[in-house]
Amino acid sequence: MTLRRAATILLLLMPGLGLILALIGAVVYIAVAQSFGLYSLMGESAFSLAFWSDTMGKKAFDKAVRYSIYVGVLSAIFSVILAYPLAIWLRKPFAGSVTIGAVLKAPLLVHGLVAAFLYINIISYNGLLNQVMQGLGIWDGPKRLQNDRNAIGVLILQTWKNMPFALLLLTGAVQAISDDVLDAARDLGAGSWARFRKVIAPLTVSGLQAAMVIIFIGALADFSFQTIAGPTNRQSLAQLMVNFKGRGDWHSAAVVGVSMMAIALIGSALLAVAARMIMRGRLK
């Protein structure tokens, strides 16, 4: 590619890409600057490391980091585990496959807050699940399932919401594999698991990486699911940031926000590397 052609492509991309980069860059710059005491909305602005020291020294921050990583990683793993067999099943069209695919992708059209409230109505103390289990005689009385301490409800909601997105990416990756390649593997004696491990997995690792990274970032920064269905004794990083902001402590909120961005960046890279190593058979 010549320098002139590269410059032409860059100029054509600038109206859209340039605006996006400028807006993202401005947000990141302000957040980083505020985390060091600059651009104060209340009081004088002065460069300081005190906000980082104070925030990172709080137990609530440490717990929020571990909890958000826990939700982000497990949400990505569960979503991909469910999406992979479905993507392989729907690889070739069959009677009803379009309808099945549409139903599986329906959660993409449902807002997260709506899904969270519907879930709460089902598992609440006097909700549908408790009534059904008592009616069947399985439970003697209603059980408290809402806001469980292990965030099972949040993981269910995250998986339900994100699995269709992973399915979209993995279906495209699986459909791109030639039938000749799979037929050749079958002729050489490879069973279903061997074909997946040695053919499908390595050829779809890029789609897997994209799905896991995007789901991880979204689940890591989740606020709505955690607020409605999450445990009451734990806070996510998003909740902690909003709490600081609500108290007027914008600098500590910026520290949490910048930390969230750093964790998302580092965590995404680690997930992508781990996924590539596992799917290409380097980890056994």
C-alpha cells in the first residue's frame, strides 16, 4: 500500500473514526486527570496521589474489584459454553432453525432492567418459582432466593443476556468452516469431540476471543443487574463509583472508573490469550 493510498483511507475514516476517538480520548483524559485531583468540581484543583492512596486502601474497593472480576469472568465463560453447542447445531439450516435462532436471540431485544425485574418477580419470596415448588411438594415453604450472596442471580441474568451475542459471533465463525474440512476429519476417524477440539475450536478462536472480551467488559462494568438482583452485602465497581459520586467525591469516583478501565483492558488481554492457548491445544 502506497503512502498516498494510506493517507486517502485515513482521511475517509476521519469524519467517523476521528470523532469517536476524540470523544473517547476526552472522557479518558478527564477521568484520569480527576483521579489525580485535577478538574475539581467542588473545591480547588491540585495534582495529588492522595485519592488513589485513600481509595485503594479501602476494603470496599478491594472487595468490589474481586467481585466485579468474578462476575465478568464467569459471565463470559458461561455465555460461551452455552453458545458453542448451539452454534454448531445451527450451523446448517434445517426445518425450524430460523425460528429457533430467532427465539435464542430474543434476549438481545429485552432491556436489562426489564429482564432483571422479570427475574425478581419469578424468584421472589412469594414469586412463581416458590409457588410452583411448594405446589409440587418439593419445598415445605417459600425460600429466599433473591439477592443471593454468591451472585447466582446476576450470573444467570448476565448469561441469559449475553449468550445470544456470543451465539451470533460463534455461529458466523462456525459457518465459515468448509464442509470439506469437517468431512476430511470425519474420514480420518475423528469423532464429534475430536472434530471440535482439533478442527472447530482452532478455526473459531477469533470469534471466541471477541465474544469473551466484549462480554467480560460489559459484565465487569454492570450496574443494573447488580443493583436489582445482586447480593446486598457486596458492591460492584460500578456501584462503588456511583456511591462516591453521590457523596460528591468525584475524584474517588474517577479513581474507581480508571481502575475499571485498566482492569477491563488487562483482563481482556488475559482472557484472549488464555482462550487462544486453550482452544489451540496448548493447555491440556
